[in-house]
Amino acid sequence: MDTTVMLGHGSGGLMMKRIIDEVFYDAYGSDILLQGDDAAVLAAPNPGERLAFSTDSFVVTPHFFPGGDIGRLAVCGTVNDVATSGAVPKYISCGMILEEGFPVEDLRRICASMAEAAKEAGVIIATGDTKVVNRGHGDGIYINTSGVGTLAPGITLGGAECKPGDKVLVTGSLGDHGITIMSCRESLSFSTDLQSDAAPLNHLIAHVLSVAPHTRCFRDPTRGGLASTLNELAAQSQTDIFVDEAAIPVKPAVRGACEMLGYDVLQVANEGKMVCVVAADEAEAALEAMRSQTYGEDAAIIGEVAQLNPERGPKVFLRTAFGTARILDMLVGEQLPRIC
């Protein structure tokens, strides 16, 4: 274990997994926490009722970017985490950590964005907290949001539910958010305008579940991108996963930016996309449901879950355009700092 905290510990990759396993889980790893999904499923007071609960913190710079801002990101990120469990998000909290000197007009703009995103998602910002730190001891604004949703009987989603033969889908093109943030931060310009994909996906998820009841899980490929997400699912379910490079939707501008900057687009962060694993006989119905929604028009089936080779641990394989396959690893360190 590292002796000091580094940026890579928040990357969503192997370093983050290590600090979670060796520090957080070691100290207070309850059975619920050890499930490792984006939202915890909790028993409610009445028999048969369940709640989904999730929390997230947002420290992105810049605070405003094409397609959104830190406020929209905070609401959408927490709504999506709750929705991955199959729950209907109902309420979120908002904790603001503000730096002395932060412009009130910027704060008003961020709050208005949060209100708009909450209205789109159909959730209520029900409680909150505000702290102010000394000038120079923050980055303008940090936001923590937690979310609560209700879960209908019979819905059990999670990474451990993936089974050999299942199909893997994504709801749209990858890498949009991470490359947008990097282009803003480094003042890069491209021939095509890029913007963040930050969006609430709870309505899309509900629509998929209505036509594909044997959906195994949803997971949003944020920090660490698609590569880290698939490795998490393979580890949780003790399976192998194969994906086809040619089937993964990526916008030409994003692909070109990744090639220019030396990034692997499959490790770049997303904030308005979902990975979905569904029973093979319901995959086409799930795909059609995704494509019927505003935020799922570019959805695609990209691969399948396979039986684990008992001689080694779970792996994710990328079938390339050259007819070969390579191991698709989790992000190791910090590729894109402060993307959410």
C-alpha cells in the first residue's frame, strides 16, 4: 500500500481499488458495502420494501464546460448511481463546500443548473449543508450529493448477477465527457465541437427494465471508463467478458483527440452513459428500448459474458479490428485528473 494519498487513488482504476480494499473495506467493510455496486440496497421498515442509497462527491475543474457544469454533474451522477440498482430515484441531498471569494453569481448559476437537472430526473433536492473554507484551501466549490430511491419487489441488479451468455450493451458513444474536460482545461480546439454527456439516465433504465426483465446489471463507466467498469463486473461475477472493438460507439472527434493525446478511449471517463448486461434473448429488446430514448440513440451491443477459465482469474478481452484479441485492463494510475 502507498504511504501517501496520490491523485491516482481517485482515478477509478487499480490504485483506487487498492485504497478501497486495503483502507476503507479493511476498516468498515460491512456486507452491504462489500457488494461493490454503485448503490446500496437497504431493507425498508415495511416487509418487502427496499431502498437504494448512494453518495458521490464532485470536484471537477473547470466548473463550467460545454454540455454542463459541476451542478448538473452532481445531480446526474447521483441519480444515475441510484438508478443502476433498478430503483426509482426520489430524493437527493446537496452538501456545498465553498471557498472564500467564490463568486455568488457562479453559485447561483450552478444552483439553477442543479434545479433544472433535478426537474428533468424527477427528483427533489430535499436537504443540504454548506461549509466555507479559507481562501486558498479549496478549489472554489466542491459538491457532495447523496440519493435515495425506492426499489420494486423482484428487482435484483448487480455486478455479481452477470452470467455466461449474457450480452453487454452501452447506451451511447464513449469518452465524450473526459475529452471535453481535458480540452477545456488545456485550451485545446478541435474541428468538431465536443460537449459533456452528463445526463440523468433513470428514465432510460426504467424503460429497459420494462422490456428486458432479466437485465443483470447497470453500471455507469465514469472514472476509469469502460475498461475499468467491465473489469469490475467480471471480478464481481467471476466471469470473462469479451467485447468487440468495432462495435463500441466512439465519435470521430473523440477518437482523434485520444490518438493525439495518447489516451485509450476505453479508459476515458463518461458521465451520461451506462453499461448494461442483459440476458441474451432480451438484448435486442433492451437495445431498441435504449435507442427510443433521447440519451440512448447511439446504443449498441458490444460483447458478451463468457465462462471463466478456472486456471486464472476473471479477465476482459477486446477483440480488435485485426481479428486478434488482447486483454483490456483497468486504468492503473491517473489518466484524466478531476473529471467529476
